[in-house]
Amino acid sequence: MSREIHVRFCERLEGRFLRATRLVVLVHGTQAQAEAERDALTIALKDGMGLTLAPEKTRITDPQDGFLFLGHRV
């Protein structure tokens, strides 16, 4: 099985296609590994799709402490 994530988007003819604007990445490892993954993701999004991460909204946290995502406590 491939380790890549495949996402399919559908668009109606009368609607506008909205880009995905929210992303959660879970890294099993150290703080340094999570920072390296964030940096790699930043480069991949910029080079591959012309997207940027908003520094004020991007953070690394321990998921065991929980976090808010789209108004829900995860």
C-alpha cells in the first residue's frame, strides 16, 4: 500500500472550487522531527502548489494535550 495520501475533490458546475485551507499533520517523534516535517511541508506546498503556511496559525503541540480544530476539541 502506498504511504501517499490521496484526496479527491468534486466541483459542481455552478459552484466555485474552494481550496483546502486547514491541515493537521500528526508526527510520532520528537519536537525536532516535527519541526523538520513542518519545514519540509512548507517547501512542498510552496513549490508544488504555490501555497504558504500562515506562521500565526501554524504551531506544533503535543496531541495528548488536545487542540482545537475547526471549533472542535481533538
